[in-house]
Amino acid sequence: MSSCEIYPIVDELSSKGKSFCIVTEVFPDGKVKRGVISEGKVVVGNLDELAFSEKEEIDTPNGKVKVMMDCVQGNPNVIVIGNGKVARHLVELMKFLNYPVTVVGDHDIQDIDANVVNDISLLSSLIDGNTFVVVANEGGKHYDITGVETAIRSGARYVSLMASRNRAAASIQRMINDGLSEEEIKKRLYSPAGLDLGSKTPQEIALSIASQIVAVSRGGEGVHYMLKKNPYDLLGKVKDESCSWSGEEAHQSC
């Protein structure tokens, strides 16, 4: 089974918030089996019981079988605190990426396609150890610090505050004055929020924050892929595995 066949299944599972593993079995004779496992079952592919093994190499009567698993956890809950343009674009992006989103504010938030909680005092009840919290109010709101402090004290996995460098420093100092340690703040808070994409517009700023959420969630580094996986090192050593061109050879390679 090729990547071209697996990606639609992965997309469907991701859209439903399900965790899954892409499994590759390599047999002694060179035969390769690939498929997808979710909720303890083979969703697609001709995998056998070896796919459920926790070992990377299994002895069989015919030799050793290598089992490689690439597992993806369901997306964590994202809480967006704010109602401005960046917050709204961020909600749209995270929903597009199949993340469950809740919007929290201190007034009647309307016309936004997400679960809405119009009471900042309820924030702590929405947070667990895998929750991502973003405070995104252009220019800042009076409840921003409350939101950040609550998220940190509640053990959220990721907390970010959209702010300038100066406002971020002032906010951190205020939280230290409120009793949070600098070490705990530095461990959990990302502020200014987002990755450096050179963002200028509200949409681009939202994208930089969304990119950071994905990077933290998936353990990424936020660097150019070509620097980590340099294709020039493999020139002349690999065959074309593209799924985007037609023909029998393309079909076989995919």
C-alpha cells in the first residue's frame, strides 16, 4: 500500500480527531506491507498480527521482520481567548486543521463558528494537561493576564500571549509579582506568540501562531524542511516516487 493510498485515510481519521499509526512491515525476502491502525483495529492495509507488536524487530520461522510505526495522536483542544481579527482568523485556521476549538471572552461573543464561553472565570474548568491556550487580543484586554495566569496555574500544555516584546516583558513581570515563578512562566509561556514567519497582516499573524501550535503539538522544530532533509544529498540515488504524474510507472511507484 502506497502513501498515495494511505493519505486519504489519514485525512479522514484526522478530521474525526482520532489517533492512528501508520505501520510498515519489512519481511526477510524484501516484501513490504503498509497500513493504518486506529483504535486497536486495522483500518486499511493487509497487515497481520505483527503490526500490533511493540517490538521493532520480530523473529519468525522465515527470519526477522522489521516493524516500523509512525503514530499520530488526536489533536489537542485549543482555547482562544479574544475576539479580534487575529483571534477569529486563528479559530478558522485551527478548525481547518481539525483541532477542536473553544473561544473564551468576557462579553457576548457572536458570529464565530466555534464553541463559545463568555465567562473568563470558567477558563480553568476547560483546561487539562494537553490543552493549548492562546490569548490573542490586539493591544491587550484587561483579562489577558488573568487568562495567562489561569492557564499556567491549571497546567495547560501550551500557553501563548500575543504581545509586543515590551508588553510581553511587562506581563511577565506582573505575573511574577502575582506569585508565579519566573521558571514556571518561562517553562510554559510562549510570548510573543508564534513563529517568525515575517508576519504582518492579521491572517499572517494567526498563521504564525497556528504554526507554533502544530510544532509544539507534533514535536517539530519550526525550521525549513530542506535544511533537515536535504534532497541534494540524494541526487542520483533515488527513483521518482511522485503521485502527481500519470502513467503505469507512476502508478507502480506510488
